[in-house]
Amino acid sequence: MATKLLLTFSICRLIVTVGLTLDPSELVLLGVDGQLSVDPTDVETASLDFGRLTRATPPLAVLHPASAQDISQLIKAAYRSDFGFTVSARGHGHSISGQAQPQTENGVVVQMSGSRRGSGRKPPQPRVWPRERYVDVWGGELWIDVLRSSLEYGLAPKSWTDYLYLSVGGTLSNAGISGQAFNHGPQISNVHELDVVTGIGELLTCSEEQNSELFHAVLGGLGQFGIITRARISLEPAPQRVRWIRVLYSNFSAFTRDQVYLISLHAEPGSQKFDYVEGFVIVDEGLINNWRSSFFSPSNPVKISSLKSNGGVLYCLEITKNYHESTASTIDKEVESLLKKLDFIPATVFTTDLLYVDFLDRVHKAELKLRSKGLWEVPHPWLNLLVPRSKIADFEKGVFKVLGITISHPQFIVNQGRIPKRSVIYFIRWDHRSSAVTPDEDVFYLVALLRSALDNGEEIHSLEYLTNQNREILRFCDDARINVKQYLPHYATHEEWMNHFGNKWDWFYQMKMKFDPSHILASGQQIFTPTF
Ligand code: FAD
């Protein structure tokens, strides 16, 4: 009853707000089980994202769906309406440049995450299939909740993002990358099946075998072809604990050589290997000491200032080994034998040991700290680039030059410790049939410049300064012909998008015409213009 009342009230408001642009009779007939809301808080939330770089035109309404059918009803109404409106799925709103917000005056947002609040019907809970080793989850489920549900059966997904408060539909629309990707591929390579509501409102199940075109198009598809309402995600027995190790390098070639070596072990059957490989750059001595003391106690304490760094820059290789308590007695030996083969600065091994779940959820701790200091809800001009291996050394030299990094200029990459950051990953398993775009080489790195803008009067922390640096980095890559691809891409023109997709563009366009011919979905990506 309460839901019905709210819905009626909402629709009345919607009719008044929408005026002539939206055919109200179609929305009145929607009859969704969830909530179609014009509550100012919902509308305000839906017009902002984590990036806080722009505030979108507020959507006309926000749908909190109870089921895939609700979404299908809404999209059918958008598709058939004479006036038309766009529909944007919003996961947890952790995009940077308004990708989950409508770009149009008449947009409706489907709030996929957090739809279980309030009364009335709710999206389905995760369902684990222990024998088959997969879990079925709602498209708006957060990865932290996927983890919790799977752990009840001693299982866990194989491939992660560094941060777990992201939605399944949101990361599968990009790729979902973390330090396990060299071993298992990104998250889009670990999906058995999807339910998708297309841009004409059809609810289709798709997989490698069934509706395979849609399956590959949706994975990494930036929300262009449909809204993912269910994903079947591959699971493995969950490790109990993690040995987490960081070692330091002053030489960039040694650092990348060791990464490549560690990752190549993946291809050698039966060989010992680490389970996670990332790395990051440290550019400030104060930060190094600070990071070390708050994070690890090295077994051989070392004075960082005594290390020969490359003009104030050190490279940190970050690796983990998962284990079960029953094999705890051998973990030290295994780690030691792997570390022996590496060329890091002697006596810079920083080690900690923690529960698997605490390792996976590590960034949330940083989030809570930042929130308490008011440093989470600030603009984030992030730039994520996939860099081909053959050009990583040129990229490293050039980008440091662009950023003018010296020891007294410490806000690059590690971002003053605000978000612990990866910079380099090497991929072995990436399914090129998906929509996700990578450089034209089998081996490439993800370089993540994750910086926060601060309004503290210092120019180098300002949004304008950081945004200009990002532009300069992209310009440098163009000039030096480093064929980078943006991850979580943001472009404003059609030409830039065609260039981004390269030889995938024709196929991408065909899939759009097939599954969302009126360009209703995910207009915030600014790839296609709605046809009404
Ligand atoms: P949203 O921002 O809400 O949506 C992103 C896009 O997906 C939009 O176009 C939206 O319309 C579309 N979309 C959302 N839900 C659906 C759905 N169900 N069906 C179809 N389309 C949908 N990424 C990594 O790969 N690795 C990381 O380690 C990583 N760490 C991060 C850490 C932080 C703190 C943040 C803020 C982001 C991080 N990301 C990482 C980026 C993240 O993967 C993207 O922001 C992604 O978009 C997921 O966020 P979201 O669920 O909030 O999606």
C-alpha cells in the first residue's frame, strides 16, 4: 500500500515536472513493483558521482527497481514513447565524469545499488551454487556483499577490484581490474552468464552459448547495450589468509623486469607463484617513512634516506600469497624462494599477514579515514591509462617530466597516501571478444593516476592544475606515439570515441543499432546521441 501511494504521488510529481517532454500516460501505466521517485535527495544523489567534477542536469525521476521486469517496463516506455526519455543505470555512482548520469534534459536514472532499502518488493539476494562454484547476483549488488555471501560457503570470486564498494554491473561494464588479473583475467573474464534488459526493453539471458553477441557486447560495454540485472560469477575455494609483501626498487627497469618475471610464472604449470601482483611509485621520502611506519614493520629496518633512489623516486612492488591455515607451515619457505629470484633493494622487504577478507577490503579502511577528515567527498580528476609494454619506459620518463616530479613535489600517484595505488599490471588473459578496449599489444600495464583536488589555496592541489596535467599527459602520449588507451574512458566527441574503439568501432556501432537503436541507454558516456 505504502509503495503504491508513493508511486502515485511520485508519478503526479513527475507529470507536473515533465510537462510536454514525456508522455505521462505511459509512465502511469508502468505499474512497477519498486519505487519511482522524485524525492529531491534521490534526484540530487543521482546527479553526482565520485568524481565530483560536474553536476549533471537532475534526472526527471529515479527508479529503485524491485526486479528486472521493472527495468524492462521502464525501458519499453522510453522506447515506445512519442516524446522519449533516456535511461541510465547507476550502480554505486563511482564513475568520475558523469558516466552514470543522463546527459539529456529528460532522463530517468535506474538506481541499481541500494535498492533493498525501504519496504515493498526487493531485488533478489545473491544465490550461491556451491557444487557448480558460481553465484547469481543482482546487477546492483556491491562486490563486498558478493564476497560475504560466497564466504558463507567457503567460496569467493577469483578476480577483484582494489575497492569492493562498487557494483557488479558497474565494474562489468568496464572490466574490473586488480592484481589478480594476470592470473584470472579481469572480472569480465569470470562471468558465466548475464540477464540483460536491452534498449528496447527485452529481458534476455546471454552467455558464450546463448545470445553470445549480446554477452560479449555488454561485458566492458560501458552500459551501451543493456542493463545487467543478473550476473553469474565464477567462484573458487576462498583462501583464509594472505601474506602481503612490499619490496622497493630504485631502478625502473629492474622493477618492471621482476613484475614480468613473476607474472610469467603463471604460464608454467605447477610452478610456485604469487596470487596478486601490483606496484606503485613513491616520490616523497617523508611519505615513505610514514607509509612504512603505519603499514608494516620490516624485519630488517632500513633507513629510506640511505637508499639510492632515482631522483627521489622509488618503485614499490606489491605482491601477495594466499594460504590456508592448514598450509601455514610452508608459507614462509614459499615466499622466501620466490623473493630470492627478485632484484629489489636488499633489506627492503615489508611484510604483513592478514585475513583474506581484510586484504580484499583494504581500501575501505582508507575510505573511512578520509571520510572522517572530510577528504573523501572532494573532486577526483582521476586518469587511468593502459600502456603498451614496449612503451612503458618512455611513458615513465615522459610522464615524470610532464609532472615535474622532484622530491619536493610529492602528489603524484601515491596521492599523499590517500588512496594506496597500483600503477602497473600485466595481463595474460583478456578476452578480446568483449567490448573492453586495450592497447594493440598482448602485454600492457594499467597506470592509475588517482589524485584528489583540494581547495587549500595551493595551486598544485587545485582541480584546474591537476586537470591540466592530465591533459598534458595525454598530449605527451599522443606526441610520443605511445598508443595508450584510457580505462574508464571519458571523451566528449564522436571522433575521439571512434579513435578509442579503433577496429572495434564498426562492431560496437552495429551492436548499438541492434540492442539500443534509439540510443536510450547510458547517455552519460557521451558516445551516442539519443535519436528523439
Ligand atoms: P557507476 O559509476 O554507477 O556506473 C558506471 C557505468 O556503468 C555507467 O555508464 C552506468 O550507466 C553503467 N552501469 C552501472 N550499472 C550497470 C548495470 N547494472 N548494467 C549496465 N550498465 C551499468 N575499477 C577497477 O577496475 N579496479 C579498481 O581497483 C577500481 N578501484 C576503484 C576505487 C575507487 C575508490 C573508485 C571510486 C573506483 C574504482 N574503480 C576501479 C572504478 C570502478 O570500476 C568504476 O567506477 C565502475 O564504474 C564501478 O562503479 P559503480 O558500480 O559505482 O558504477
